[in-house]
Amino acid sequence: ANSAYQVIGKGDDGWIVSRTDEGKGVVNCRAERKKGGRFDIVAMRNNGSAYLSVDAERRKGKYAATIIQPINEPETGLRWTTNAEANGERMWFQLEPNAIGFILASGGFRFYLGRTEDTGSARIGKAVGAVWQQVRQCAGGR
């Protein structure tokens, strides 16, 4: 049986790489890790769209003009502005693949949800960098 979801690789620190056929030729490649009550996902589809996803912690809604920064960056430093969305379970941030690579190299990120006072951070460690390369290869080597 050809399952839509397959684990295709493993990394250090509990990271796995999966591939999901979402239909209509779209494949979603993800690095995912469940650790210490967290479930973190770094993903890229074969159409080039890429995102970071963390637990929503009950947040729901769309947050335009959300700011994402590498976790070790000063507040005035490097940042990306993007759209965030949360459905109560998961929250995700659309970003360019190169931005994601930069963020992962820092070991995590801080977010400032657009037009709110809501901020948070995700410390996801440095081991994700190597699995991100597997994700990019899975998504077509972009």
C-alpha cells in the first residue's frame, strides 16, 4: 500500500524527515520532532512554499505583519515580516526557504504576532539544520 505519509530520514536529537503526498502533485516534506511537550515542524513543499510550525497554545486566527527573528538576534537585528496563522492546535509561519535556513542555524526563533502584543519563542536546537537539508532535497533541491 502506498501511504500518503512516509518517514524518509532521521536526524540527531529526535528529528525525523517525512514526505506526505497532498494530492494534485503536491508533496510536503517535513522535519518534525516531538520533545519535552513540544511538537516542532519545519517544512517545504515541492512548489517552493516553506513554513515553520509550532504548537498554537490555543491561539486562533490570522496574523498579518508578524515578525520572526533568529533566537540569538538583538531586537533591532535581522528580521522577517510574514503571515502567521493558527487554528487552535498548530500555528505556522510562511517564510522563504533561505530565511528558514538562517533561522535554524541560530537554534530557534522569536515571533511577534502582527497587530497584537503576543510574542513567543521556539528553541529547537541546532540539530535541525542537517535535517533541513534532507527536507530541501525531498522538496526538489530548491
